[in-house]
Amino acid sequence: MMLVLARVPALRLLRTPRAWAPLLLWTLAAVVIATAARSTGSASGATHVMRGSFAFLVLPLVAYAIVGAVIGGAGLQQGIRGVVALGAEPRQAALASVGVAVAYAMAACGVLAALVCVLAHGSQDPPLASDLPTSLWVGALGGGAYAAYFCAGAAIWKGKLRGVFLAFDWIVGGGAGFGALFTPRGHVLSLLGGLPCAELSQRASSALLVVLLAAYAALAVALTRRA
Amino acid sequence: MIAFTGAHARSKLADGKPSLLKGVTLSWDGGVLAVLGTPADGTVALLEAAAGLTKVRAGSVAIAGHAPAASRTRIAYVPLACTLPDALRVDEVCDLAGQLRGEPAQAPAARLAVLGLEALAKRRVRSLSPGESRAVSLALALSSKASVLLVDEPLVGLDGSAPARVIEALRERATAGAAVLVTTASVRDATRLGDQLGVLTQGVFGHLPASRAHVGASGAKLRVVIGAESAPEIAPFVAALSQEAAVASVETSTYVGTRILHAAVAVVVSGAELLEVARAVATAAARSDAKVLAIESAVLPLEALRRPVVVPAEVTPRRDTPAPPAPPAPPAPEVGV
């Protein structure tokens, strides 16, 4: 049943060329920034780009665009209304949409992180053989956590809180305070070698990202019990 | 099959206003129950509560003895503003609908044929007009195996011959044992569709005798369309009608021609009892050999059928305050053809 339900949000992204525009834009931006870092001869270009523009801009905005494309841009409830009208259970339909958004975001952000790592890699960066899988893993986990986070925002107030969640992540998530624990940014930065989030270890940040992914996905589904 | 017991529910309309149910009790096991009312009267809340899409705050709603949310595959709900999965083609939506209900595979064309929509099969849902989208939703509901059909304004927004097909298909489903609950603000549609009528007024439900929709202060009226080039041609029919005791008055007017009825004369026949007037028309037509093309019963406007609602007083009156006199019953309105 979940596969049947997942087909609708999956096809919504694939069959909506207009939804690809922001994805292509941020992918292009990431490639340009990474290439520029390499061309300027930065010795630790991958580290700088990943902790800088990739973690700050590209990762959240790619996940944001994917969530918007998968749920249809007008909120999670509205996005699943079509299948609910055909007899689907609202929470199952919401879970399918969130699952597809998370899967797409993990794949896109993971691949993009790996691409940026390769393009911007400098002599002072860790060896590519270890840096590439780490970037892939952090990008995928971060993308998935961001997608679940934005899905929760999309389930509130007809989806208008998705943008508020993005702003909250930018304002609070980069800090070392208590609020940073609840957004993906601080944990992603920590995993990319930045300052620890709320003085947690990388392992703890990694686990918290998984917890955030599950918690926000569950919140989105719970908020969509009626479509 | 559909059972409301003192149900209180609240739905939100597109304009933000509430659609309320206030202690609705009704039971419907089979056939078509047509509930008159507007969304603000609670028609949307009624259907959404039955479909399990809105919370019942007090009382209960059951579908075949279970909560509506647990009976989702037995229910086909078609709201006025239909939403279909926008990324799919119509034939894919047909397959999806069958899979979600766990129904045996059925060719999309067969599902769409219920309303003659086979030509839409390869269209993207996004490309459908609101009327086409609604027709597809209705076709999916009518072709499903659902034993409970909930339809808001079933004849609104349809083109061409679709309303006649919808009526026929709904009646077929009802005959096959389905419990069909339709809501409409059109008294004409309700009388065309319903085996029984109900009315919702400000969230309060009441059953409505079918004859009540047709008979006002001046009795019942039937419009009889006779195939004739001019009014003098139907003089024998009018004369025969005038001899019938049940007929109070007969008015004749030339019919505004359509492609089907290009040469016809309409006769409005009035009388106290609808059934007696109908018998009189049949007798007169047989005697005068008139070519009857159509017979249409006049209906009362919705406002006239709304059940009077007694709003409970906010403040309990003092014991020594005499009870106010009961308000006089509103006069029965005139029937308009």
C-alpha cells in the first residue's frame, strides 16, 4: 500500500519540470562555488565550501525545494487530498509523501555533497578516499533531516510554516545554544568538522540528526491525520 | 449502514466559515437520501463526518457499525471541489483508486464509461477543467465497489448529458444495495435524486416528506409539455383537463423551443393533491390523444423548506415570568413553476 501511495508524490516531482528549476539552480550554484574554490587554489577548498555555502545555503534550500515539489507547494494536507479522496488513509498518505521527500532529499543532497567535495578538494583537505564517503553520508543525512524538518513545517497552517522553519534554522540553528539542538544546521556543521553543536560529539550529532529526521517526520504525519 | 446519533461536528469551508452539525440523528441503510441545505447549513460537515474526514465532537457516526475512519474503503466521497492526484493521468488515477480500495483490477475505460468519459483516459489530471475533474471523480465513485456513496451537489458542474447519466448511475448503485447520501441546495435536484428527502437548517437535520417539496399554499403544480405547433392544437387536452375534479386551474404557454422540443406547448396544471393532479393529466392525455413529451413537477424554493429552528435561550427566564406565546406557524409559500 505504501508503494502505491508513494507513487503519487514521486511522480509529482518527476513530472513537474517547473519544480526542477530551484533544484537545478542550487546544484549549479554549488558546482560554481566548488569550481571557483578549486580555481583559486584553495588548499582546503572542500572543507571551506562544505562548511560554508553548502551547509548554509545549498543543503537546506535543495531540501526545501524538494519538499515543495513533492507535496505540491501548498501544504502537506493539500498535497495528499487527492489520494485521500480516493480512499487512502490520511496518515498513510502523509507518511508516503514524507518518505518520498526524505528519500529524494537524501539522494540529491548526498550526491551533491560528494560532487562538491570532489570539485573543491584541495591539498590540505583530508584524503579524498575518506572525505568523499563522509561528505556523501553527511549530505544524505543532513538532506533527509532537513526534508523531514520542512515537511513538519508544511503540515502546519496550510504549509506556510515551511518558510518560517527555514528562517528559524538560519537564525537559531547556526548557534551553539539550546535551540540549535532542534534544527539540523548545527549538527550538520559539526559533522563537517565545524564547531560542536551544544558541545555534543560528532557521534551524538549524528544520532540526533537521525532522531530529528524521525521526530519531524512523525510530527508531520501526526499533524495530517485529517486531510 | 450510515448512522448518525446526536452527532455534533464542525468543518471549515473554503471561505473560512464553519459548517456545523448540531445533534444530527439519522439512519440510512439503502437507496438515495437527498439532504437539502447549503454548506453553511452543515451539508459539508454532514458528508465529511460520514467520510471520517472531520472530527465528531459529540454523539457518534458509524458506517456499517464501524467508525468511518475504519471503513474508508467502503466509502466513496465526492466533494464539490474535487481534488485528484495532480501528477497522474486519468487512467492512472483509475488504477490507483482501485488499488487503494483493494478492488479487483478493472480497465480504466470501463470505470470512465459509467459517465461516458473514456476520451479523458490519457489526459493529465492537471489539464482537466473543474467540470471534467468532477465528472472523473463521480465516475470513480460510481464505478467503485464502495457500499456508501457520499456526494455533494451531484449534478452541479457537469456538462451535457452527464447529469442524466449521474442520476441513472446513482439509482443503479442504490438499487444494488448501496447507501447513497447526497446533499444539494437545489430542491429540483433533490427531488430528482432522492428516495427520501431531508433538510439541514443551521446544522439541525429533519426528514422531509417528498410531497412537501412539491405542494405549497396553492397546492401542487405540474408542467406538462405537449408536442404541438400552437396553443389551439392542444384545446382538446385542456378541455379534458378542465373536466377533471382534481384540477383547479390550467394555464397554457408556448414552450421556449430547444433542439429536442422545437414545437411544444407547456400547460401548467394546478390542484390540491399532487397525485390526483398527475392522475388527471394522465386521464386527460389519454382521452384527448395528446402527445405528452414531458411532465415536470414544480418544487418549492429551498428557503420555504428549511425546518424552523428553535434557538435555545441563552438566559434561563425567571420562574414568575410568563412563558411567551408560541410564534404563529409560517404560512406555506407559493409553488413556482
